[in-house]
Amino acid sequence: MARTQKNKATEYHLGQLKAKIAKLRTQLLEPPKGSSGAGEGFEVTKFGHGRVALIGFPSVGKSTLLTMLTGTQSEAAAYEFTTLTCIPGIIHYNDTKIQLLDLPGIIEGASEGKGRGRQVIAVSKSSDIVLMVLDASKSEGHRQILTKELEAVGLRLNKKPPQIYFKKKKTGGISFNSTVQLTHVDEKLCYQILHEYKIHNAELLFREDATVDDLIDVIEGNRKYMKCIYVYNKIDVVGIDDVDKLARQPNSIVISCNLKLNLDRLLAKMWDAMGLVRVYTKPQGQQPDFGDPVVLSADRGGCTVEDFCNHIHRSLVKEVKYVLVWGASARHSPQHCGLSHILHDEDVVQIVKKKEKESEGRGRFKSHTTGPDRIADRVKKAPLKN
């Protein structure tokens, strides 16, 4: 690919090569068939309302940051690879518990398994957001290397899934459609990429002007799209101009674990990125319970009233007549809402259940009779005596 010139004539050839590389890389990352169980990993039990993974090169201050935010002691020293396993800690923030994972430092070539990098990346895949800890005094190339390593194993940072509908079929060939004008791919190139994957019957619909890489990601189907915050540590050893330049980059924040600078801003940015929604319950005729909120998130289930009911108990949805909502999501207080209403942070919800139907009606307005259904079963009255 490096030797091939990039022009209109070679784009089909380059597209096929990209598809081949993606296909071979997926085969390399899959565990060998017939292997008895996985090797020793770093996975720890999920706990709390969210999960954050710390990723970065060795000796950038991940362990110190974990100790500062959670109080959990993680060994920190002046030599590289001090942390050799996954160390979890809990951040208590805004009535929620967020699990923070201190992972061993990864090096270039981690996606190929160097320095146990594959296990580190596997744990970060199971988290809600990634904090990429970088040294402010080092070159900007570290960020590109880490992003490249994570992309090699299917992690897409701060990207949205491409708007491409793809479905395999048994017969009928390949149907190709698009709702927008495509500038990066055309029908012939898509056919060649699908044939590379031995797909000859499929439905393909482009809803945006996507690239070849986006199409390959959709066909592979194992990509994870995650939010990432770039945390620049050790700002106390660089000039104020460099700090200002780093702080103005998108999705970036500058801190100093040594001088305890800007840690509250880091927590606030992390909270915004996770998009957690706290919902408080209100029993009928009583004050709301502001002590223990129900925490929802778009990544873990959703933020609708139905998700809120399922969070309390699975059978509650069938009994709900309507809900009363106070807060930012309500147009007026309180608002009568159905199950599809989307809740916002710090909303108060009161659930009104359906009343059980009475088995007996009242007086002459009985809903049903106690007599027999069929005419033949009716008891004949005795004839009147003359």
C-alpha cells in the first residue's frame, strides 16, 4: 500500500488491500480454535454505575491519579511498569459510584500482544469511557501511537458509528443504494470489498458520505465506539503557553497529580462524557427520596421511563398506568408521561399503577351475570297454580 500511488485509477486496488488487511487482522486477533480456556487476564468484576479505564504509556502518572481520585493505594515508583495488573478503585461523585481501573502501561505494538497489551486493551473495551493519560512534557506522537494501537483492535475513539445499513441475504445478489452523493466510494468498489469477504448476497444502504474504512468497519461488525478524554499530566514541568495550547484541544484536559491541580475539572468532564442520569423516586403522598437515586445511562440500557421501571423491577412495566415527572425533562410540573418519555438528570418520578378490576359489579350495573351461559342449562320455573 505504501508503494501504490493514490489516484482515481488505484482506489479500487487500495480498497481491496484495506479489506484484506482488516480481514487478516481479525483472524490474528481471534483466539486459536480448540484452545482450552483463555489465559490469565486483568478482568475485574463490574461494580458501580459506570466504568472508566486509565490507558497510557508507562510512568505517566496513572497510579498516582487513581490514588488521588479514589483513595485506593496503587504502587507508584520512578521506574517503568510499576503496575503489573489491573487495580480497581471507586470514585464517589454526585451520589454515584464510578469504577476506575488502573491498567499497566502499554507500549508500541500492544495490539500484537507486546507487553501484555492485548489484555489491557480487552479490559478497556469493557469500560464506558477511556481516560488516555499522556505526559505533557513528551512529544505529541504518543497520542497518535496509542490511538493507532487501540484502532488496530477495533476501538474507535470519539467517533460515531457510520450511517450504513448492511444486511446479509441468502439470495438476490447485492443491492446497492445511497441517500446522499458518495465521493469516497462507488458501487464497483463496494462490490469488490464485499467479494473479498466472500459476500455475494447482501443489502447495502449509505445514509452518509462514508469512506472505505467505515464500510469495512460495518462489514466486520465487531467495532466498539467509545468516548475518550485525553488527560495531560505533569503540567507543572512545562511552560504556560504549552499548557494553554494543550487545554484548548478538543476532548482534552490538563492536570497535575503532583500539585493536585485541576482534578475537580477532570471529574466534571468525566461525568459529562459518561452521560449518567440520576432519577429520584417519589412515593404517593410523600416527599421525594433524595438519598439513593436510580442511575441510568444511554450506554447501559437507556434513559426512558420504561428503562427506569425495569431498573426497579422487571414486572413493574405491566402495572404502570402513567407516571408523574418533575424536573428538566417535564414541560410543566408535574407532567403526565408514558413509558417512552426520556428522563433527564435529577428528575423526580412518581409511578401510578393500574387499579385491579373488581370481580363483582355494583347493584344493577353488574358487569356480568351469575346465571348459566347456555339456554339449555337454564332452570325452568314451576308452572303457576290456578
